[in-house]
Amino acid sequence: MEFRSYMNEALDEARAAADRGEVPVGAVVVSPRGQIVARAGNRTRELHDPSAHAEMLAIREACAALGSERLPGHDLYVTLEPCAMCAAAIAAARVARLYFGASDPKSGGVLDGARVFTHPQSHHTPEVYDGLASAEAETLLRRFFADRRG
């Protein structure tokens, strides 16, 4: 089966988040058959919920749609390296593959910072692929924060 990236769909969610005044991070969950099961962008400000990161919302939506707390065989595309909280949820949901765009040396929890998947307490480690559409994801984030600093 030929690889198809769903990062453009995640970037669409990130742009929509920025339009809502949220940090521009987007995520999509893709089934083993290549269907988008869930999509989300950050909504922490809108929902007054510090856990309303794009990854968390997409995982919750996908699990609800499937009627399961686990997502075996599913892929998660995220525009920014997941934080430790999101990485723990990714492991708990048993996501098969994680694809992300921009790295996050300050708050990342996968290749930077906490490196959640390398801890012995992590019950599952997805395959991790970084750098997909990283330039576009980084540009969205830089513009968003530059506009805030004005």
C-alpha cells in the first residue's frame, strides 16, 4: 500500500484554530483503511480547558466514533510535536503511528523534553515520524505568535 500523508488536513485544522484565536495546532486520526475518523484543532481558550489540545480532542472524537478507548492500527497526524500530556494519551490509546510536523524543544514530549515513549511506564510506543510539512507548521506558529506580540 502506498503511503499517503494526511498532514494537509491537520494543517487545515491548525489554520482554523488560528482563526479562532487558538494556538495553531491541528490533528487528524486516520483509520487503517485510510479514512479520517476524527479531526480537531486546539480549543483550550474556547472551552476553558487546558487539556483541549488538538491531539486530545481528535483522540476523544475517534474513540467515541469507534466506541472504544483504544485506536489500534490508527495513525495520528499532528502539526506540532505532542506535549507530555498528549504523548501519554497517544500511548494509552495505542495509536499505531504518530506523524508530526514542527518539533517543540520547549514543550515537546516525544523527541524533546519528557520523551514519554522512552519511559518504562509507557505501556505502548507508536512508530514516530517527524518533520512532515514542518516548514509550513513552523510558519503558522511563528506568524501566530508574532501577531500576538505585535
